[in-house]
Amino acid sequence: MAVGKADEPVEIFKARSDKREYRRIVLQNSLEVLLITDPETDKCAASMEVSVGYYSDPKGLEGLAHFLEHMLFYASEKYPVENSYSKYITQHGGSTNAFTSSERTNFYFDINADCFEEALDRFAQFFVKPLMSPDATTREIKAVDSENQNNLLSDGHRLYQLQKHLSSKDHPYHKFGTGNWDTLEVQPKARGLNTRQELLKFYKENYSANLMHLVVYAKDCLDKTQTLVQGIFQEVPNTNRSYSPVTDQPCKSEHLQILVRAVPIKQGHSLRLEWPIIPDLAHYKEGPSLYLSHLIGHEGEGSLFYVLKKLGWATSLSAGESGGGHHFSFFEVYISLTDAGHDHFEDVVALVFKYIHLLQQAGARKWIFDELSAISETNFHYQDKSSPIGYVVYVASNMQLYPPIDWLVGSSLPSKFSPDIIEAVLTDLTPQNVRIFWVSTNFDGNTDSMEPWYETAYSLEKITSSVIEQWMEKAPDGNLHLPVPNMFIPTDLSIKTVSNKVLLTMKPHFLVLSLNKIPEMFSPSIQMNFPVLLRKSPYSRLWYKPDTLFSMPKGYCIIDFICPQSRSSPESAVLTCIFVWLLKDYLNEYAYDAEIAGLGYWISGHCSGFEVTVSGYNHKMRILLEKVIDRITNFKVEPDRFFVIKELFSKQYQNIKFQQPYEQALYYCSLILREHSWSWDDECEALTNLEIDDLVKFYPLLLSRTFLECYLAGNIDSKEAVSMIQHVEDALYKGSQPLSRALFASEHSSSRIINLEESKNYFYAAEGLNTSDENSALVHYIQVHSDEYIKNVKLQLFALIAKQPAFDQLRSVEQLGYITSLSRTSDAGVRGLQLIVQSSVKDPRYIESRFQAFLKTLETQLHDMSDDEFKKKVNALIDIKLEKFKNLPEETNFFWWEISSGTLKFDRIENEVAALKQITKTDLIDFFNEYVNVGAPKRKSLSLQVFGSSHFSEFKSEKVDPAEPNVVQIEDIFCFRRSRPLHHSLKGDLVHLKAHDIDHQ
């Protein structure tokens, strides 16, 4: 229960599995607050949602609301030191961010629980008395402009702005919300406006407590948290500004019945149909758009996508409501087209309308709604516990939209079947209301208009309903029909009792059970904290971890197929990828129902083979797993699908040049370091020459020798786990003509990276692949050590200390680039440090010099750090490490990483915490001066420099004038890679790991 304005109880509906307590309060300044208490949490969090967004930007100051969001992070009257808020959050184990949308701006953070009170006070100053200095104003306008520069070549941003551009000019939906240097600096000055004064005015007029909603997620009890919040947030000013949502529609008659041909940046074709509708928010219990998106976006047999796919015209389809405002919205159908689909554009549009016509003829079906409602209810009550920071943002966003009882639910629980409301929305999806956006690089040079903010080329023509009706008459029927009842909806949600009896006296990675001695019962008093090696054979290893923490009817099954032939050449790498994509393609219509019902699967390729994951409700998990395995063992190459997937891959390779420059730099880093990696160019050339027969021959070779690394976890008992893997083994390795055989000892894979030379600073420089992209990028990688507890925690502690200062100096003060980050890396068990900066204003070599200067400054800061401050940082890192798993996916990711990397240090957290407690400030400084600092004797660095079009001249001079002593330029990546020794493999001892018989207590 919660407390309302008049101390009346207000019910807040929550999931049956939710143990947290909630209370709604309204402060004297009319700030509405939801308090959440979770005694089990390690992190606390808060989110403030302000009911103002870029729809409120004054004319001629586009991006002002977004700019204000940036500015509030700088400083406040109470905490005047610039960026002290972000520094405090980051160095106490937290994170912080914000976003601006059309009608709201959301600020949020999380932090270690013991630092929450001060963090919340610092956060509150955003809304009490922020400082927005003239100097910070100019710098942050540049940051907004840099953010916009990064978006200019993003097709998502470009096409969304085109949709908005083709609406009423006097409607706020038409606006450009990001802002740039021109809108926030040049144009205001030309009109005699002071941007900072306009910023202060906008803040004063719009940031009023009565338009804010706050969610506070705390460890303390509700009463204590309420006292804390009242003391801090009561100071937020309330100007009693009235909230005025946009109520009129953005599209008039001239903006409907249009066909827009637009040119994207990336190769490919797509189709988007949209219709203005009444938002689901008005009928969120009835869920009309949810019902229609379920059917129009369905991928099972008889669905729109199924038919388009069978015709070879589409590779993906999605449908659903697209946010606009409180009183207007759009229903969208988005289709990725093949070349053939592009050529059959009229037929594709016609089939969309044919399926809509089918739904109109069928009417709203109660059994479909009931099925959707049942799935939604199960998903809500058995939802995984999410991170506090994600949860507070979600709930704060709901507070403005729904009554308190539904703040935690939102629109996720449709419960009232209303055929009239569903059919009213369906009636809007007509040729008379449609807006069609047809996007293809084939239109380049054949358009007559340009969107002003992103310069997207397009042409527009009116399209009548009679034309679409003619297309419908000519289009193939395709046997469209409604889906059948979903067989994967779980009905057994019982929790299995972990009552097996195991002696847990051995080290975690040797906790094993004999194949012939699987115990009947586990002692309830024993907590299985780590995976055990439940079974080993010449064909597989089975690691098992029952759920002892979460009490959810869910499971995880991961099977890693180790296939030595998968990456033996560029051809085999590409063929493995095509094989994986075809598997998913073949399984799609069958597994789609499982996905809807909360049971998903994923197949992905990697450097040693491919990985199959099945996760979700465990009731029917085995059914889906056996279907996946059946498809693998009975794989056949369907020619039409082969060519569709080959075309898709070909476009992906063509679009590599449109990756962000920092992504290109990361690719070069990976290519240089990893032993088994092939270049994009080699793989693209291999793809060009591949035919159906190549895959037909490769498939049996790929699976001829395999080993299965398996992990089963969650609500699955040990006998079932063994039985599932035995089934997989039988399918692959048994029979008169087995598909696979066990690996030879010499074939067991190891993922290794090259060992850089100490005291050498390697660099690789390249021009950006997209000559239209002005941005340059630097990735500076420092290789430190192989997995070792003491060095691990020294590196982690250094990264925790250095992360925020690096961002402040390089991004906020020097304004080198909007994308700036310093983080730790782990590649094949080798730990390192990585700086990423993307910039349109400075070239990579200059950025490199500024990073070196930053490290020298940081050296002084480390020496000047007090012992008390050092201890706080150590404790903050300990708190981060001791943060409990919130759900099964988190636990699975941690243990599977240990298994797949070969480290098997399941007790890593305890050991690294113990190591942390022994570290002194002198130890950290010595580590920094030995491995990281400029000129450090054991420093091993690799600088990846991608030069954008604005810095091509610097790139050419760079090649002529290489750098200072100990700097080595890499001219040929593969020659360099062959010349260097490799780090040892962490998987070296896995082959000899044995399953032991152990006594039972």
C-alpha cells in the first residue's frame, strides 16, 4: 500500500514474486515520489522525470531542452566544483546519465548503497540551484554539436527526422530535437539572443516540482527513506506550471496517402508503412495496438512475414505502435527487403494490406486476446529482477502516464477484451491514412528534395487508395491466415526443490559428480554456490548449477560446439556464419511461438565454432532444444534461402565502411591481436565466390569432429540435465553413420592473442572507410597481464579511479569528442586498458598526445591522494564486486564466462576481494608506473588511428613523419601478427579435467 495526498491508502499493484515495498508520497512542493525499499539490494538508485522535452523548445532554439539536460550535470550552488557529481557517482561504483525525448526529460543514477545519501543530495541540486556558467555553456554547446555530428550518418536518425519533416510545420512533432552549433550558438547570436540567458529562462519556466516525478530505490526502510527524500527534495521550486500536452494531430490530409522514396547511407532496401492512430495509452487495459502488433508482426506459419519470406522478399518484419505523444501516435510496419522484395515493392505493400484486410474480416478474436493476456500475466509475475537503475527509469516514465496502481505495470498487462476498441484501431489502418516510406540506395540520383537537418535525399508523390487496391488485386495470395494456438505457453511453473546431496569440500572447479553416481537427493542445508562438473565423456563436458537463489521457473542451457574446421580459412569462417544464419532462418516459424511465450533460443558463431543457447521458462525447454538439435543434425541447404542469406551478408560487408570510425579502430585492434581472425576484405572476397555446393560440402566437414562444452542452470534437476545432453550426444555421435566424432587431443581449441613487446608503442594508422565521415577516432590499448588476482584488482582499481577524470579532461574540458571512454578489456584472458575517443575537431595523433598528457597529470593525482580517499576507492570496488546476482541471466553470464574462457575460477569474487584488501596506495602507484604510465618499463601499447575526411592531410603527413623513439608503425597487420609470440592459452588444462567419484554425505 502507499500513501496519497490526503494520507489515503493507494494500492500499487506488483508482481507476486516481488518482495520489495512501495510507498507513494507527495511533498509540500507537489513533487510526486515513489519510494522503493529493497533490503537485499547492493545498489541504490533514483530517477527524476521532468514533464518537458524538445516539443517545448522555443522557435529558433532547436535543441534547447536537450542542451539543458547536458548542462545540469556540471555544477550546483551547493556543489560548485565542475563535474563533481559525476565523479562522486563513478568513483563510488555507480553510473549516471539522462535523455531528452519529445515531452519528457529523464535523469538517473545508481551507486553503492553506503554512499546513497550524499549522491541523492548531489542529484537533487540539478533541480534546486544548478550553476550554468558561461564557460560551461560554450563547451557543452560544442558537446551537443559533437553528438549531432555522430548522428549525421545514422540512418535511424535520418529517416526518423524525415518522417517528422513530412508533417505539419506548426506542430512540435516537426521539430529537430538534438540541436547543434548553428541552432544553439550561431543563429541565436545573429538574432541578438544570449543562449545562456535563454537556457536559464527555459529552466525557470519549465523545471517546476509539480511537473516532476521521482523514484527512489533504497536499502533502508520506507520511513527512513521518506525522511531523507523530504529533507532533500522539498527545496525543489514549484512554480505551479500547468502541464499542456500536445493534443492536435501532426498529420493533415496532405501528409497522408503519400509515397516517399528516400536514400539511406547504408546499402539495402526497406519499407515502412505508418498510420496515425489513437495511442494505446488511452486504452492500455484493452491493448489494441498490442493485439494488432502481435498478429501483424507474427512470424509463424501463415503470417505476413512467413509469406514474404517464402517469396524471398523480406529478411525481417516488425510491427507496433511508434511513440508520438500523449494524444497522438502511429502504428508502423517495418520490413527489411531483399533485392527481389525491392523489385516487388507493389506486391509487398499489397500483402500488408491483404493481411490487414484478413484481420478486419476475422474481427477481434477472444482466444487470441486471452492467450496474449495469459502470456503477459505470466511474464509480469515471473519477471527477472532488473537492475535498480533500469527499474527506476522505467517506473518514473510510467508515473506521468498511468494511475499509481499501474505504475509498475504500465501497459504490459492487457486484461479487458474489447472488440470495438481493437477494431476501431484496425479501421484506421487503411490506404486512405497510410504514409509509405520506401528506402533504397537505388534511388540515389533520382530524388528532387532534401530534408534540411540531415540532408536526406527524397522524393514524394501522392498515392491513392484505388492504386493500392489495384496492387492488392494483382498480388499473390500467399495463403495468409491467423496463427494457431501457441503450444509453448508454460503450464507447469512449479519450482523444483534442490535437495540433492553433494560433498562440497573440493575446490570449485573440481566439484564433480560421476556419471554413474548421480545422487538422488541433495541436502537442503547445503547451498550450491558454484557449478559442478556433472558429467564428462569423450564428446562433452556438462557443467551444472541448479537455482538456489531466485526461485523462478526458468532455466538456461548453453551448448558450445567446438568445431576445428569452423575458422580454418576465410571461406570456412563465412560458411560457418551462413550455416548459423540458415539454421535460425529454418527454425524461425517454429521457434517464434516459443519466443512469444518466454522461451527463447539463440545461435551464434565464434572463433572456435558456434554456440546454441536456450533460455526461459523451463517447462518446455527440452522440446525446443531437441528441435534445434534436429535442425542441426538434419541440415539441408535450401537454394532460395541460401541466396537470400548470401545477399544479406554481402550487404553487411558493403556496409562495413559506414561503421563509426571508433568501431573501425576496434576492428583493427582485434585483427592485430587475435590469432584466428580474418580481414573483412578476405571474407568479402570469399563470400563472392561461394555457391550452394560449397556449403553442402562444408556442413559435414564442419561437424565431422566436435566437442560440446555444456552448461545447464536454473530450475532443472540433475537427471534432466544429464538426459538432455545425452540426447544431444546420441543425435551427433551415435548410429551406424554418426555425423560427428570426438576431437583428437591435438584439436581442442585455444583462443590466444599476441603478446606485445614491453617498452614499445605500436601504432596502426588508416583512413576512414567512409570518405563522407569527418570524424576521426583513436583507440589506445594497453596490454597488461594474463588473468591473475592481484594484478586484476590493481587494474580494476586504477580504471575505477581514472575513468571519470579521463572523461572530464578529454571530453568536458578539452572537448575532443562526444564519444570518450576509458575502460578495462579482457581478450582471451589477457587484461588491458582501452581509451576510445572519436572526434571531428582533432586528429588521432593529437588526441594521443593529450592522453599521454592526461596520464602525467594523473600520476600527480595518484601521489596526492590521501590514504582515506584511497581506502574509500578500494571499498567502493569491493562493494561493486560483492554485488549479488539479481537474476539467473546475470549468474549464468558470470559462470559461463569462466567456463568458456577456461579460467574456471568460480570463486573469483571472493579471491579478488581478498586481494583488494591487501593493496596499498604504494602498490597502485607502482603498478601504474610499471605498466600504464608514459615511459613505464613494462608498458605495452597499441594505438589504432582512423583518420576522418577532415583529417586526411594529417594522415598523409603521419605516414611521412613517424613518431618518437620506441614507437613502431605497423604497416602490414598479418606480417606483424606472425612476428609476435602469443600469450598462453587459459584452456590448456581443460582437456585433462576429470570427473571424480565423490562420497555422499
